[in-house]
Amino acid sequence: MSPSEIRTAFNEHLRDKDDFLGVVDSEGVTLQFIVEDDGTYWTEVPHPERRGSSGRKLSLNEVTQLLERPPGSLRHIEDELNLEFKAW
């Protein structure tokens, strides 16, 4: 998907609490967004093999900036966003 298509999906599918959207890159890395009660977005990379996820809350502005980036590998997204690992 292009950044424009991802932004459209984000705007169409993430409107209410607990709405969820996932993006998978060509290497199989998944980045998920979930709407929180306070209007932020829980953003995470799941690690089923480790039985947990790396994530943190992002503002709408932070998510918008993230979605405006050119498509590519999400391999380093955890470090870039300072995501914290939590077991399930």
C-alpha cells in the first residue's frame, strides 16, 4: 500500500475506541494501531514468538507523521519509536 492508501485506511477504520488497524511490511513485520479512550493510539509491534508486544501510546500528530513516511521496512520502527516490550 502507498502512504496515501494507508492514511485512507487509517481514517476510515480508526474512529472509535478499540478500533484496530495493522500494517505488514514486505518482511512480515506488523505495526498495529488501536484507538484508546483518551484519543491516543496504542501503537505496537507484536512478537508472538516472545509472547508479547513492543508498544506505546502515540498522539494523532505522531501517527500522522509516521504514516506520511515512504513505504519500506518496519524492521527498525521499535527503536525509532522507543517502543517498550510487554509480555501478554
